Amino acid sequence: MNLKNSDGIYCSARNLYSDKLHYHNFSHINDVLDYAEVILKQCNTQNISYDKKIITHAILFHDAGYIEDHKNKGFKDKESYSAFLAETILLDADESEKHIAAVSQAILATRMDALCQSNNDMVVRAADLYGLIAPYNQFKNKTIALYKEREFMSGKKITWEEYKGEACDIIKQFIASPIQLDIELFQHNNDKFHSKVSENIDKLIEDKID
């Protein structure tokens, strides 16, 4: 199963993302699908079991409806709303209740403080966070996109210096929950992953926006 070819599900998911957003748009989803491919290759070498279909569907929908006001729709966070949208689409596509529940669980595993319950959850969370260890220029560009999106979503201006501090705190909270995936990047309590993230954070703190 090609991660970027999930029949009509791919198109259905695409329609739930807004191009008005600077970061949480469908380009981000394609990036995460690419990161997942890298992670799954490493899982294969370690004989780690996973369900590629569950992972694919979870990634496709994990930020669905991000531009919407989830609280006004009765959801406590964006991940819950995204999981609801995934459940609706997958139910219409006649996917099994077991599959839909697993996809929903994997989407909720992308919450800031989530604890993963399965290998599928860990792959989805790892792929979503993989951009944190991208080459610095890519990492900075993603952070700038998030900065612009933050202003767009809040309707308020914030200085780059203020946002950098906010972003670094958020990143540290995201990586505080270890990913127990037995591949090199996440072994030894995620030491290598944390080291790479810290390198990017240190550079970001000293950097200025163009």
C-alpha cells in the first residue's frame, strides 16, 4: 500500500485541509507521509510489526479540520475533532469498527502529552514530529510557517522573539513523552532524537527572521 495512494480516502482527506493555513495544510500531510516511509523502513529492519493502512489513514486525517474552531463544534482539542472527521469518512467508506477505532487512537497519539498504546501510534507520532530533526533551514522554514499561522489563527501580532520562546517551550513539551519505538533514532530513551531536536532549538534561539 503506497502511503500516498489510499484510493478515495486520500482525496476525502485532502478536502478537509485549508490552503489558507501556512503549516497545517495538506503539504504537511504529504511531508508526514514521507517521514513515515523512512520510519517504516527502519521498522522493517528491526522486524517491528505495524499496520500500514491504519498508519496511512491516521496521518491523512491527523490535522483534518485544523482551521475550524473545534471548541464551537463541541470538541476539547483539535485532535479530537480530527479523529471525529476521520471516523465519519472511514465509516462512509465501510471500514470496520476495529480499523476506525485504531485510526482514531493513532490520531489522538499526536496530542502534545499523549502516551502511545501501539506501534501504529508510535509511528504516527514519530512521523508527525520528524520535521523537528530536519536540516536546520527546513526546520526554520517550518517554524516560520507556524509563526505566520499562529498570527493568522489568533488574529493577533506577535514578535518573532516572543514566538521563538513560545515555540521552543511547545517543542520541549511534545518531546517530553518518549516514543518507545525500537529503532536507532528512538532507542536509549530517545537520546539521539532529543539531541538532534536540541541542536535545531539552539540554532533557532540565536537566529533572526529574514
